[in-house]
Amino acid sequence: MVPGNHIGSHVPQITSVRNPRIQYIRKLYQKKYRDKEGRFAIEGIRLVEEALANGARLCAAFFAPDLFESDRGRLLAERLKERPIDCFTVSRHVLDAIADVATTQGVCAIAEKRQPRLDEILSNPDPLIVVLHDLQDPGNVGTIIRTASAAGASGVILTGSTSDEYNPKTVRATMGAIFSIPIARVASLAELLQVFRAVGISTVAGDAGARIMYFNHNFRRPVAILVGNEGAGLPREILNLVEEAVAIPMPGGAESLNVAVAASLLIYEALRQRINV
């Protein structure tokens, strides 16, 4: 637990990076501590606002003086102080020691991990699911989560060695979508495909070598869209298990697209077809 008192009108001040609360949040930038504590760090006004808007559980917040330089920052601080959250003011150098980025906009917070179950994602009556397998770049994972949320997808499922969704770079890339869309992690993609088949969810995989163009696929049915590793794509044994593989035309001669760009095209083609039903 994070030590500290529930604040009223007074907000305690922290001036040393050796403070136990500061040491605690700094540890959350490491995956082993995030997994152990079930918590992660968030930085910046936008992410903290999105956490509050989506009912995320925050257990501590840290304000530097520059947060109060804007009306938006002052309003956020007041909203946080009204909640059952341990709030602290910190000096600029302390916040810099916490943060993973150069510009935090004067606020960091500790959020509890969400624990959505797979059946929460599958329970949607007309599911549009995005599956990420072995993606290594946190920025790509976060961008795809953001895109899936924007398109109204039912959820995102991470399989294999896909980067941790609570990695600070992933969290920033989601721009707050990590709080608005269910994200589940499943160890075996092959077993997940069996689950999809059992509940009537079709599967389509992005594959540069496929003969069918993605805009010719029928995304109007309950569907899971699969994308694979940035360099290797999806394993051949997985491509042999999906119902259909689709390609994105590249007449300009490029060998491939960034995986987040490719996933976005597939997701929004599914949305386009569903809107135009």
C-alpha cells in the first residue's frame, strides 16, 4: 500500500526523492513491480482526466507547482482532492525524478490495474475484437488500443509475448484509451481461436502474402481481427487456423506497413462496413 493520509483541505508536501511514496511510484515503472502491486503510474493532465472520467481507481496523485499554472490543471487538482485519493504536492525536481518523460504537465498518479475477463469481451452481442500477437513495441500496442477504442471495438486481447499494456510508453500512446476499452491477456493464441470458433466469432488475420484484399472481406459478422509481430507477422501455424487472411495493397512497392497503421486500416474497414449495413 502507498503510505499517506486521506487529505482534506491540506495537501502534504514531499521535497525529497528518498521519500517512501516517491520510491514506491518509481518502482511502478518496472514490470515486475507493476505485476506484484497490481498498479501502474500515469503522467500528465490528459491521462489523469481520462482515468477519472472512466472511473479508474486512483490511489495517489502528485502535483508539482506548474500544474496550477492553468485553469485546467487547477480544476484537475480540485477534482482529485475531492476523491478518496492520497494527494501530495511535490517540488519540480521530485516530479522529474518520478516521470518517464520530460514534460509531465505537473501531475503524476498511481492507478490500479483493471482486470477484465475474456468473457467480458466475448459477451458483446456483435463483437469486433482486436487481437495482438507478439507485438514488441509499446508504442504500437498503445496506438492500436487507442484506435480500437476510437472505433468502438468490444475489446483488445493480447497474446504471446506482446508488450505489457501498462508499460509507460504503451499507456501514453493510448492517450487514455487504456481506461475506456477492455483489455485481456491470453497465453495461447491457438486456444483463443478455438474459443472464438466455439462462440461463433469469425477470425481474420492481416498477412502481407494473402490473396484477398482486406476491403473485400466481410467484417459485418462477429469478428476478431488478428495482427502479429512487427517483423515476422503471425506464425504460419496460426494463419493456417484462421478463417481468412487478408492483405493491404501497396502499389507503391513498399514491403510492409507499420503494424499499427495496418491494424488501423483493418479496424476502420470493419467499422465502415458496419456503419453502412
